[in-house]
Amino acid sequence: GPARTHRLEDVVGCHVEDAVTFWAQNVSRYNDLLKLSCALAEACPRANAVFGTPDFSKIYGGCFSEDGCWYRCVVQRVVNNEKCQVLYIDYGNSEVLNRSDIVEIPPNLQCPSVAKKYMLWGLQIPTHQNLNMFDQVSGRF
Ligand SMILES: *[C@@H]1O[C@H](CO)[C@@H](O)[C@H](O)[C@H]1NC(C)=O
Ligand SMILES: *[C@@H]1O[C@H](CO)[C@@H](O)[C@H](O)[C@H]1NC(C)=O
């Protein structure tokens, strides 16, 4: 049905999960992404680290190990007393973080994620464009 139809030209791939699953960012929300990254850089260093049982429905700030910058994430699972696995909701990648690197963020930063998960079998592409569109999507990664 129409709810499953995505317009590929509005999104840019950002993370490949497996052969048929990828994450793409909504290009009309790039401004949101810039504002978020500034707001997180400001708020996260002085925010409280996650304490006790994480709220799996809540958006936290996570300090990405590769660049030390803060991004929005949700907790996917508790690994042990010290570590949790997080999913960076605006990009689609995940990693295991120390709890000290997962912090509470203000309610105004809890807006919907910029990236969404797509499955190739879920895309409704006109048959004559099939290969062409797939190339375009793959080429962005
Ligand atoms: C992208 O974001 C805009 C503005 O928030 C929204 O109207 C649109 O439906 C989104 N597109 C997709 C593919 O999610
Ligand atoms: C995690 O935190 C502990 C205790 O705060 C610290 O000793 C350890 O080095 C940290 N590990 C990483 C990967 O940051």
C-alpha cells in the first residue's frame, strides 16, 4: 500500500546493515541534523550519565568512539553493569558504549530520528527503473 512507498530521491543512504537492510537520512532534515549536533555538543558534556535501568523508549546522547562527538541514540540492550549497546538513530549504526558515555538529553532534542531503516524488498520501484535506482542507492554509500 501507499504507506510502504518511499521516494528514494528524498533520502541519502548512511549505513548498510545487511544485504537488504540499510539506513538513509531524510535530506530535507539536514538543517535539523546541524542544529542537533550543535545542541548536543553544548548539552551532553554537562549532562547526567544514564543511571540504573535505561529507558529503552527514550532518546539519549551517546559519545561516538570514533570521533568523540555526541549523537542521539537509543539503548538497544544492557551488556553488563558498565556497558550498553546503543543505536545512533540519526545514522543507523550501533556500538557498545560505557554508561558514562550515554547521557540524558533535554526534551526539545527528543524529536523523531533523521534516519530511517529501509528494506530493499519493501521499496516499491517501477519495474523499468529497478536496476538504475538500485545503483543510485548503492552508489551513495
Ligand atoms: C522528510 O522530512 C520531511 C520534513 O520533516 C517530511 O515531510 C517528509 O515526509 C520526510 N520524508 C521521508 C522520506 O521520511
Ligand atoms: C569505561 O568506564 C570505566 C570506568 O568508568 C573505565 O575504567 C574504562 O576505561 C571505560 N572504558 C572505555 C572503553 O571507555
